[in-house]
Amino acid sequence: MNHQNFMTVQDGSASNEYVITADKQVVKGSVESLQKTEEGAEAVSEPAVKEDRVKESGNTEKSETVESEEKEEPATSISSDNGSGGNGSTGFADYLVLGMKHIWGGIDHLLFIVGLLLMRASVKDYVKILTAFTLGHSLTLGLAAMKILIIPPSIIEPLIALSIVYVAVENIWARKRGEEGLKWRWLVVLLFGFIHGFGFADFLAGKLEGSFAMPLFSFNLGVEIGQIAVLSVLFPVICYMRKLRYQTQIMYSASALVSLCGLYWLIERIL
């Protein structure tokens, strides 16, 4: 504290001392007592400042520790994920479900199967046709997954749409000629199965890591299970429709609708 002056006031027998500070305030007491008071206040404030600094440093260390632990946690979760990814049973189930979801979500593949079922044929012929389709897409799916034969989606996707149009138009054409079924249809379906297999492979691309034999097998198995589930629902419906009075008109209309959908996709995918 800087002092400009001091004074002593005599009040009877009592004598009081006052100090005039630099900011023009009058403080009771002598210069020596005020200096001692000032030094004592500074001495008391210094431990408090030190204590605050210790607390701040402690909080800083704790925050740094928490941040380092948070940074380490993602690494731990990644390693645990990698560990679980190596589990064969888990990977098999994952790719199995992936194959089923793909066939159920692939409207173009489902319409192709519907087009095959709309043609009147015996159960033996249906089994032959669907087996040819399965063998066809399984072969090209494996070749594409092993990168032995790869065809770009810009070519495959329009061909898939074209296969839908062909099958639906063939249904109408065969019925008008009075043919109950086509003898060599299984061979045509086999060729179209090759094309659809490349479509499956394009969906699976980028999802195979490391060994692909098991994922490829389980994905293909999932596709077949998905197809069987669809057939188990559609086949009884189509058999019932064939017993109706206007079953011929219904089959014509259904085949025409399938062909229009395929034609729309064909134009869309070319453009």
C-alpha cells in the first residue's frame, strides 16, 4: 500500500492515528500496523493460491488420464470385433442370412422366378428348370468371387432385365402356339442363370475378406434357401390360379405385367 500522509487526532485523553492512502482513503491505524496487516493478508493468500494450483494440476492430470482411456477403448473394441469376425460359425450364419435377404430384396430375381412358374409345366420340369438356374448362378458367382471371370454391372444389369422380358414373352408365345411347356427351356434358364450369378457376385463384392470359400458357400446356400421359401409361397398360389375359370387370361396378364417391368428396367439400365 502506498501512503501519501498520516495524521494524529487528539480526542480528549485518547489519541487516534489515521493514514491517508494513495487513492485518498482515510484508514484508521498507524503506518506500521497497516503494513503488517497487508503483509499478513498476502501471506494468507499465497497458500490459497498454491492450493488452487495443486487442484488445477490434479484436475488436468485426471482429465488427461480419462482422455487417454477413451482413446484406448476403440482399439480394444476393434480387436474384439476382429476376434469375433474370425469365428467360423458366426461368419457362416452372417453370410447365410445375407444371401436370403438378397434374394428377397432383389425384385428382378424374384420376377424372373415368377416368370418361370407362370409357364404350365410338370413338377419334374419345374425341378429341372430351377436346378439349371441354381447351377448357372452358382458357377458364375464362384468365378466372379475368385476374380477368374468378371463382367461389369453396366452389362450384367441390363441382361438381367432382358432375361425377365424374354421369359415372360416366351410364356405368352408358347401358350398361343398351344404348347404346354418348352422342351429346351432349362437350357435357356441355365444361360440366364450365368447372368444372374454375376449379379449376385456384384452384390457380394467387397464383403469377402481373407478366405472366401466358406462365405461364398454360405451366401449361395442362403440364396437357395431364399428361393425355396419364395417358391413354397408362390407355387400353391399359381396352382390355385390354374384351377380358375379364367386362368388363361390371368396367366397372360401376369406374364404381360412381368414383361413390362423387365422392359422398364431394361430401358432404365441402358440409359
